[in-house]
Amino acid sequence: MKNLPVRSWHWSSKKVDGVGLRQKIKDIAAKLKSEFEFYKRLQQHPQTPKSAKFFLWLAIGYLLLPFDLIPDFIPVLGQLDELVIIPFLLYCALKCTPQHVIDSCRNQNALSEG
């Protein structure tokens, strides 16, 4: 019987579009952190309308609620409700906010990241 070569595999060595999977995950985490900072700045900005702040608080509240509006045992919809409702609330918050406020918060965020 012939000895077959043993191939070792490590999850960080897997390439996705020429970039290691570990680096790809780090990039996504950094982008997510940046978005959280942006929404935090938007919530605290004095010119952000109350309606936008309301939608931001709704998104945070829905994310932290121990129960779902659509129970998870309902196939597909139960698992996807957070993926639909939270981005929709964030979209509504951005639509209610003047563009100059959004730009100001994005610029502050970019400056703080270096």
C-alpha cells in the first residue's frame, strides 16, 4: 500500500479572493465597528432629528429584545427578521437625517480612525 501525503489545512490559510479568511473576517469586524461608531455619532449629533433618533433607538431595542416579533420557529421568516427589520430601521433613520449631518458624522468617524 502506498503512503499518501498528509495535507494539513488551517482555516486561516484558506484564500477568499486572494485574501486569507482570517484577514477577511478582521476586515468585516473593522467595518462593523466603524458603522457602530457612525451610528453612535449620529445618535449624539445635535442636529439629528428626533424621528431619526427614534428609529435608531428602535433598532437598538429590537436587537436587544429577548423575544422576536416573528418567532424563530417559523421557517425562514423567523431567522431572517433581524436581517430585515434592523437594516430597515437604520434606513429610515438615515432618510430622516439631513445629508450634511450624515456627512459630518462620517467625516468625524474617518478622522478618528486615522
